[in-house]
Amino acid sequence: MTADDNGAGGDDPPLFYDRHVFFCVNERPDGHPRGCCKAKGSVKLRNYMKARAKELGIKRVRVNNAGCLDRCELGPTVVIYPEGVWYRCETTEDVDRVLEQHLRDGGRVKDIMLMPDDR
Ligand code: FES
């Protein structure tokens, strides 16, 4: 069976957004053993990313708030689809690099990229 036979994929409409950025803004109570991205500044960083994407003229990218992405210890966590590439964005400089190098220029920011085995 091919993708066209089962109706999957072949007739999909064009993408509405080229990419979605999911930025974890989950909050946990103080003292939770896993911590949370909000306590590491993710709300400000996410707001910065959204505003800066507009300033840079990066189009067809949606920067969304996300709930817990279950990689709390590595946060603030960001995942970009459809690539499925994860980053730890701790500073506005990290956000700028993801915007400019990944989202605008199609590259990667290797030193803050999370690998599947990172814990
Ligand atoms: S709180 Fe951000 S990944 Fe869990």
C-alpha cells in the first residue's frame, strides 16, 4: 500500500505555516524535583522570540506557547517542527541565534541543540 492508496500524505494541502516553534512555558510549584521552564525565564524568552521574529521579517513561522515537553531538566526547551530539532534557549542571544541561523537561514545552532539521548 502506498501513501496515495491509503489517503495519507499524497493529497495533503500546502502547509499553512512552514514551521512551528513550540516553546515550553510550563510552570510547576517551587521545589518540584524536575523544575520547570517558566522558572528558567521561558515566558520572557518566548515573548522575545515572537517579537524578534517579526522584527527580522521571518514569515510563515508560528511561535507557540507549549505545555511541558517532558525534557524539563534541559530547559528552557524549544522544539521546531517539521524538523523535530530541539534546543535549550537560556538567553535572548540563544533565541537570536535560533531565529537567524535556523529559522531564517535554514542552518542549525549545534552547541545548544538537544540530542535524543540528552537527559
Ligand atoms: S517544564 Fe518545560 S519541558 Fe517540562
